[in-house]
Amino acid sequence: MATIHEFLSTAGIFYLSTCDGDQPHCRPLGAHSFADGKNLFFVGDFKAVYRQLLANPKCEIVACKPDGHWMRYTGRAVFETDPSYSEAMLDASPHLRQIYNETTGHKMMAFHLEDARAVDIALMGEGEPLE
């Protein structure tokens, strides 16, 4: 699991794909962390992506590193009930507190993937599983 976090950190920006009914949606994200053996991702409770993951938790994350390797991380989003994960992300990225605070009422929601599979794919190669 730490290998997936390292891949995401090297890539910087990654893309999260969800579904809204029969329409796929993809958006860039950057907020992620690794805690308690889990790769954690963060979205706002006021955003469509949050509602989409609640309605259909199947999703896919794709990240590309500068060396041409890319990763496909597919699974089922499970939202965390412990607010300390989101607090830690807000501490690490204080600029996000302009969005997520008591005044706006917006909350940062943390999730991890279960029943997940990650594959590292070379630019013109076959994929190799990541642990």
C-alpha cells in the first residue's frame, strides 16, 4: 500500500473517475495521504463527486509519473468515520481551510478503496500489480 502512496506522491496530480447514472465523470485531485495502512483520498461533502461515490462507490484513480509509468487503482470507495484523517490533511495543507471550515459549513471527507487492485503500467508495456 505504501508503494501506491509513493506513486501518487511522485505523480502529484491524479485523476478520479466516478459514475453519475450511466455517465462517467473524471476530475483531477491532489489530496491524498497514507495512514493506518490505508491510502486515503479527500473530497468535499458539497461536491458532486461525493454524491456520486455515495450512490455508486465503484471508482478508478489514474496517475502518471514523469518517467512514463502510469497507475490504474480500481476499487470501491469506503468513507472514513474518524475525522482525524481529514484534520491531518487540513493541517498538512492549511490553504484548504479556506474551503473547509465552520463558516462555509463544508466538510472534507476521507475515503479509501476496498476490494482494490493497483497496476503499474510502463508506457508501452504490460501492467504489473502494485501492493
